[in-house]
Amino acid sequence: MNFGEGLTPEAFAFGLFTILTLGGALGVVTSLNLVRAAIWLMLSLFGIAGYFVLLSAPFLASVQVLVYIGAIGILFSFAVMLTRGMTNLKERFNDQWWLAGLAALTAFVLLMVGVIVPAFGNSGAPVSDQVTTTVDLGVALVSGNQYVLPFEVASLLLTAAMIGAIVIAREDD
Amino acid sequence: MVPLWMYLTVAAALFSIGMYGVLARRNAVAVLMGIELMLNAVNLNLIAFWRYLTPFNMSGQAFAAFVLVVAAAEVAVGLAIIIAVYRNRQSVEVEDVDMLKG
Amino acid sequence: MVNFNDVNYLPWLIPLGPMLAFAIIALLTNRSRLVPATSHEYGGHHPDYDGMLVPVVAPWSRVLSIVVGMAGMTAAWLMSLVVFFQGISTSKLGLDDKVFESSRNWLATGVETFRIGILVDPLTVVMLFMVPLVVMCIFIYSIGYMAHDPRQARFFALISLFAGAMLTLVVADNLLLLFVGWEVMGVCSYLLIGFWYEKKSAYRAAIKAFTTTRVADVIMLLGIVYLYTMTGTLSFRDILYNPEVLAMLAGTPALIVGSWGISAAGLIGMFLIIGTIGKSAQFPLHVWLPDAMEGPTPVSAMIHAAAMVSAGIYAIIRMYPLFEAGGHPHSGEFTLPLLLMAVVGAFTALFAATIALTQNDVKKVLAYSTISQLGFMMAALGIGAYIAAFFHLITHAFFKALLFMASGSVIHAMEHGEHHLHEHHDEHGDHDHAHADHHAHDAHDSHDAHDAHDAHDHHEIVGEPIDADDVDEPVTPHFDPQDMRNMGGLIRTIPVTAWTFIIGGVSLAGFPLITAGFWSKDEILADAWYVWSGTSSVVHIFVFVMLAMAAFLTAFYTARQLSMTFLGDHRTEAATHSGLGGPRSIISITMQLPLVILAFFAIVAGFVGVPPDFPIFGSIFAPNGNPFFDFVKYSLLTEMQPPKPPFNAIPVLVSFAVALGGLYLGWRMYGRTPLKAGEADPMTKILSPSAYKLLQNKYYIDELYVAVFVKPLKWFSKNVVVVFIDKGIIDGTIHLIARVFTWIGDLFKVLNLWLIDGVSDSIPQGIINFGAWFRRTQTGQIQQYMLWVLFAVLIIGLIFVVSAGFLQAAG
């Protein structure tokens, strides 16, 4: 843990994304209006995309923006609007909110104290400055001895999910 | 560079916040949003570990991509279910869906 | 990548064709429609089904199932041929490393990994010639035979699976895979014997076959397990082609019985042989096989020729070095398993042949002759005539499949004739349905025999193997198309079937020089004689005498069967009108073409095993040594290969004498003066009435088993369990307890009223309160459930973290 070298651009970006991500996440779970929650969600997910850029995974960052913020965010907005008529606008949380908070906090503390600090507290720089490129990811996803099978299964899953979503959400005749 | 543990801390925090949303929100759509936050926390972990520990092995990125795919499918089906439930029970409150009550 | 052009890998694909065909037919093409049970389409109409809807296979589904089944089997056959030709063109296949094999990891069992694979040595090569060819013929035959059955698609699915299992067994490189094929065949035989499950006798026979073979299979599995614990492998090559392993097995005393001088190899061998005694229907576990005739005739051919019973002998031949380990049968040193085989086989050969003398059912005669011939093979293996037994297995498969299918044609023709008679007063009759309608009659008749209160008997006794009370039930007499007394003169109505039947028959009888059966039987006898003359081993001469007598009886009952079926006058109207629906009908072609093919092999298959020093024939067919012998012997270690018996006139003359003598005597009794309609069997004049009855009732073995196993069990349940245990002990105890407690209760009633009341009230109240409290956890609130789960996870995580911390602090 060394903050003594001044504020590098990278550290600045990290801080910014942290504010976006965690702030957005808090917004998601606390805002009463679900349209706002959806906006907060997009903001949070954008912060994650920023992390991906910092972590030299530009492809995933762009996919994050396109799929999460673009597609899923919009999907949430539509779902909120379609079901808004009956939305209870008075109460955010259910009766167990304090228990849930306790549990979430315990989980966080447990993760920090039990796992992150003891196992990774002293690890500093990455093992290498060189990283793979998007080309490598593409090759890995379609090459026969790596991920082509999961890749195809994933596409099948998406198709099945699409059909399933249509069937479930369709008006019954 | 920013040390690894900071990413992990952010991810843990994000995970906990998402979990809180899942456990405490009344609205089913908000619950689903909480799940999305948790999935993103996992993705952040995957990418951070990949970058810091095994940058020449594509499994980190590949897994993150698959998590994304699964998340997309899950949201599509989840929202479809919410809409179906809404149509049948005129409610998207999680507490109203309690047919498993003993 | 695996290249399936390579003969080391090709055998993997051989069982795949029929297996795939099974899956496709069972999953896709076995589409049925529901029709009323009274409908014309549902041939096997059963009175219990009146007013019900029953499934009938759609026409397109019939055709598709035939196409798919044939395609799968043809693929297997072609690939087998490739392997066969590769095999016979490899010189000294089987010697040392010269086998086609490949294997891959299958089950990781802790430190070891069990490997699965295929092995092609000379045994496999020969089997791969015989099995697919015979099965192909059976398939073609089935097209005609099952053409009008309402469950035809189901039949093709099952028979494909059967074929696939048999081929798996043949190409397997380890005992476990062989056992898998073995068991799948067991299931298939159960399903196929009980194929016409509306018939009580059919499903009973199915259950009988299944339970009888199961007894043997469990013991065989014990042997496999023991072998694996001893050697750590089940691969044939590693155990059987490895002198050290064999010596180790022969030298180690067995578990438990080792103190009686039995080696591990001996015990394992006995277990495996008992498995074969069940599968190959040897005494005393032979009872299932005659009953298995209840299945469709192609199934009989499949079970009795190509597959199941051969599988038993094949397994023995495969594992033969294990049985021989520690002994040397060619110098008269027997091991226990060999002795068991020799005695059981020789006894069964003669025993079953005597039963076959008096049977009148055309298929039953063949069934007992099969048991007898399998006894030949067992006995031959017992005296070390390894190659002769295998040779007989192959030739027997050809002529016995031929005989069964020909008998099926005969039955079909008789049913046709019978139906022809009824046609004029049965307007809806369609003579193509004769076969199926027969079962309707059958079922109906036995149904009528029951009293009214027994009407639901059919449903109640499912699952009971042999119901003792029903064994002697009176059955209304009806026309039996399988009874040879109803036949006669069929050579004039179905000449092709008749001539092929005769070829198969004389081959079975061992007609000298020109039939396959002669050469293979002769080789067994020659082996027995040769070793006896060298060592004067008692077992060898015992086997020789028993088999010679059995061969004589075989020739005799074959002549009887042929004469009764085909010669003389038509003894019934049905025989006069018998036929297969014209020479160009599809039934006639598909049911007779396979007969012709098999008849060809029933003759020529013997010529591959002619001894080279046999006068005249040796120089024609075996100028360079006995080809079969020289090919197969390399599946054994060099030092284990059996010696080649030199030509000796005595056993050959005995073969001549028994075959010709038996055939002549049979012809003289039944052929020269054919039986008239209603005339008694001349056999009754020769044998005393009691002996005739004894044979006709198969030595009362079934009745014995009913008396020894079934009846005592019933008696035990009724008298011991009910009266003594249930009424006496259990009821008595309960009454005693009740009395004691009443007494105690009376004594303390007043005193303890408040206590009993208090306790008895508060316990349920406490349960109610607890339930009411606990019920609240079941809220149906998914988030609440998730919270519980999370707490559990957190607690587990906490335990992990804390314990890890302790460990770190400690270490």
C-alpha cells in the first residue's frame, strides 16, 4: 500500500471509476423510482467498463458498454415501464432490510479480512506488463482446442433464452 | 499500477451491495438489478486476476465473456418471467409471489 | 485424431450401427396410433382389452424401422467383413503383439484407471465373420416374419440392440465390457421372449429366462470382481496372454476354499463357468431355454444360434487359459473348472438329446438339440479341445440358425394353412394376418379356461416367475401349428424351406463328409480319442462315450423330425393348405432367402476345418495344414496350444456309425412308413410308457424346481411365516406387551391420572406450538430463504477463515 508517489493519472481514473461504480450501485439499491435505479445501474456498469480499460481488456470494455449499458439497461427500462402501474412507490425495502444489511456487511468484512487482505494484501504490480490482445481473445474463442465448444454452447444458450423469453412473456391466446 | 487488492476490494463491495439489493428490495426488477451488480463484481474479479496473475492465459477474459453471455440470457428470461408474473398477479412485488408458503 | 480406416480402430464402430439403429427406432420411428382393440389392424387382439384403445405402429413407421434396422446391421456387417479379411490376411494373427487393438481410459478408480477397448485376435476375427452374417440373415427373415405384427418397430429396435450387444461382446478387450454386452443381451432376451406379452406363457417364459440367467450372472460377476482384485486388470491380453499372471493365479490359494486345494484361478474359473451354464443353458440351469421358444422365431434363432448361447461358450473360449492354468488336459491333468465343464457338458449333451427324442413341438426339439450341442462344446472345452469346440460353435451357429428360421417358416406356413380353412366363415379374415390371429386364439383359449373369478388373474400374477398352482392348468385343446403331428408332407407345399431344413438337419446330425456338423463333431471326438489313447485319461473316454451316444441320438431325432414334418401324407387339412403366400410374395422371399444363404454355410463351413491327414478330403481342403486350426491357435500362448490329433480311423468310424446309424434308424421308424393322422408315436412302443412319459415331461425338471424352490417357498410363507412368525411370535409379542401395559395402566391409573394427562397433553401441545413457530420459517418469501442460505454460507466461511487463521498461527 503505497500512496506516496503522488496522484498518477491511473490512480485518478481508478478513483473516478470507483466512485461511479460503487456510487451507482448504491443508487441502484436505494432509489425509490425504478427508472432512476435503471439509470444508476447504467452508471455503475459504465464504471466497470472503465475498470476493464484500465485492466487492458478493451474488447470486454466495449462489449460491456454495448451489451450491458446498451441492451440490458434498455431492457430494464422497458420492464420497469411495462410494470409501472402497480409498482409500490412507498416502500423500497422489505421487512428484513436490516438483517440483509447485516448479512451483506458481514460478507464484505469476511471477504476483506478473511481473503483479500491476507492473500493479496502484499501483491503489487502484475506479473507482466505485456498483455494479450483482442486478437488472442478472438483466436481463443474459436480455436478447436480452447473455447470453441463453450462458445457454441453459449450461442445456443442465447438462442434458447431468446425463444424462452418470447414464449414466457407472450400473451396467452 | 493500482495494486490488485484494491480491485478486489471494489469487487467485494460491489458484490455486497448487489447482494443487499437482492435480499432487501421489494420490487422484482430491482432484485434483478442487484443480481446484475453481483455478476459484474464477479467479472471485475475475473479480469483483475487475469491481468495481474495470468495475463497470457485467455481463460480469464474468455470466462468474463461467457459470464456476460449468461447474464444477458438471464436478464432476458428473468424480465420475461417478471412480465408474465405481473400479467397473472398484477404485481411485481417479490413478497406477493409466495405460493411456496408452508 | 483417430483414423477409422485403421483396422486398430475400426472395430469400435462395429457395434455402433445396430446400437444407433436401436436408438433411432426407439426414439423416432416407433410412432403408434391408438386404435380400438377390436380393430382389424390390431392383430394380437386380446379379450382383456375389449373396448380399450391399443397402440398400433403406423405404416410409415414400420417401413422406416425396417430401413433403419437393416442399415445399422448392414454397416456393422460390412465393417466386420473388412476386419475379417484384414485378419485372415495377417499371418499368425494373435502371436505376441500381432493383434488389432486400441483402448482408452474409461473409469478412473482412484489411483488406477480402468481402460476400455477393442481387441481383434483370431477368435474375434472368426466371430466377426459368423455373428454379423447370421444376424443379417435373421434381420432379413424378420422382415417377412414380423410383417403384420402390430409392434414391428419395437421388434426391430430390440433386435438391433441385441445385435449391438452381441457385437460389443465380441470385440471387447476386457471382461467387464464383455459382461456389459452379456447383460444387455440378457435384458433384450427378456424383452424379446416376452414380446407377445398378452400371452401369459410368453411373459412367464420371459421372467423365467431372466431370473434363471440372473442367478448365474451374479455368480459370474463375483468371479469378475475376484479376478480384478487378484490381477488389477480385466484386459484379456494382460491376463490370458501373460504366463506370469496365469502362474500367479494358479499358484495362489483361493479365498475361503483355498484350504481344499482350490487355486484362485480355479475359483474364478468355476464362477465364470457357472455364468456360462446359465447363459448357455447347461444342466441344471437349462430350463429357461425351451420356454424361450415363446418369443418370435427370429428371436429363437438369435438366442439359440447367433447370440446369447454362443456368447456363453464364447466367453469360456475367451477365458480358456484361465481355466487351464495349473493343469494340462492333454496329458490328463485336469483343473477343477475343466473337470466341471467336461462333466456338465457331457451329461447335458446326452440328457438333452434324450428329451429331444420325444418332443412333438418342432421348436422344442430344436431347443433341446441346442442344449445338447452346447453340451458338446462345453465337454470339448473341458477336455482341452479348445479349437474343436470353437469350430463346433461356428458350424452350429450356421445350421442351428438355419433350422430355427426354417422351423419358423414351417410354422408360418401351417398357420397360413390353418387360416385358409377358416377363411370362408370369417369375412374379415385376411390370410396375411394368420400369424397374428393365431395368438388371438391362443390367448382367448387360455382365458376361457379360467373360472370367472380368475378373470383378473392376468393382472395379479405379473412379477411371479412360476405360479405353482397354474402349471397344470387345463387348456382347451386347439390347433397347434408347431406340433409336428399336425404336419407331414410339407416338402410338397414349401419345397425351399423343406430342402434347406433338411440340409440344416443333416448337418446337425453330422452326415459324414459333406456337412459342416460332421467335421466339427468329428474333431471333438478325435481329440477325446487321441488324448485317451495316449494317457488313458478317464475323463476323456467318458466324454468320448457320452458324446458319441449323444451324437447317435441327435441323428435319430433329426431323422424323426425331418420325417414327421416333411415326409408322408398331410396329416391335417392345415398341412394340405400350408404355404407362404406364393413364391413371389415378399414374405416368401424374405423368409426363404436367408435359409438358402445359411444352408450354403451349413455345408461349406465345415471344409475350413478339415484335418490335413484325412484321406482324400485332407489333400483337397487342407493341403497346407488345417486352416481353421492354424489360424485360431495363435489366440493362445504357444505353450498352451493344443496338440493336433493325428488321423485315427476309430473316432472317424464312430462318427460315421453314429450319424448314419441314427439317421437310418430314425428314417426306418418314421420315414419309411410315415405316421398316419392320429397314429401314436412309434417311440411309445420302444420305450416303456413310463420312460416315454418321463422324457416327454423333460425328466420333470420344471416340476422338480417348482416342488423344490417354488412350492417350499409358498409353503414356508403360508405355514411358517403366517402361522408361526406372524400369528405366533409377532402377534404373541404384541398381545403380551398389550397385556403388560394394560396391567401397568390399571395399577397406576388413579395415581398417575394427572401425570399421564399432563404429559400426554403437553407433548402434543408442545409439538403444535413448535410446529406453529417453525411453520413461520416457511413463508414462501424467496428473499427470506436466500437470507438463510447466506447466513449458512457466512457461517461456513467464518469457520474456514478462523480455522485457516489458527493453522497459520500454529504453523
